Amino acid sequence: MKTIFSTLILILFVTFGNMQNAVSQTSETQNYVVLTKKVPQLKPILLAARSLAKEDGQNFGNFEIIFCGKNIGDLTNAENLKPHIEAAEAIGANIIACGFSLKKFQVDVSKLPKEIKVVDNGILHNLHLQKKGYLSLEL
């Protein structure tokens, strides 16, 4: 009898503890960061951002897309990026370039569209955002 009562109490604590967690998570601002290496991934990333903005409603916070790696030079193709930049602006997403990758692969920063922000180290920036509670995905 004692075991049944103890088990019942444990189940109640776990159940109500999880309910409290669910309530607190839904009332917080949801921030997201995606680390990517390829421009063609922008379209599905932005589609996901749009869906999350709709799902989260007023709790949708920041959405950061960080580019790192050898294909970072693709960010200088303004014509190719224009629809992605417009889509990002429409939902409030930020496109960020990794300064470390820009230097390593000798990409001229002045050729980046003005809407793209540059950070010193994209991976470190991602980790800092995770420490602040951002949900993170690497593609």
C-alpha cells in the first residue's frame, strides 16, 4: 500500500511539474538561430521561419541565419540573394556572415549586400546565442 501511495504521489509531481514547464515555455519569447553553409538552404530556412512566426504568434522573437564555411563567397551574388533578403526582412529574420570565413576565403566584405550583418566569428556568435536561450540548428 505504501508503494502504491508513493508511486501515485511521484506520478502527480511529475505530471504537474511537466504541465508547469509547458505553461512557462508557451509564454516566453522564442528565439532561433540556424547555422548554414549553403545559400540554397535559405529558402527552406525562411519557410521554416515563416511557419514558426505563425505558430509562435506574439511569442516569436529573433530569427538569426548565420553563414560560415567555404561557400561564403556566394553571399556576394546580390541578384541571387535579393528574394531571400526580402523574405527575411518580411518576417524580421537577420542574415549574418561569419567574418572568420570571409577572411579565410578572401571574400571582399564590401561586395556583400548591405542587409547582411558581419560578425567576427559565426560559430562563437551561435554559441553565445545558445547561451541566451536561442533554439539552434546547424545545417
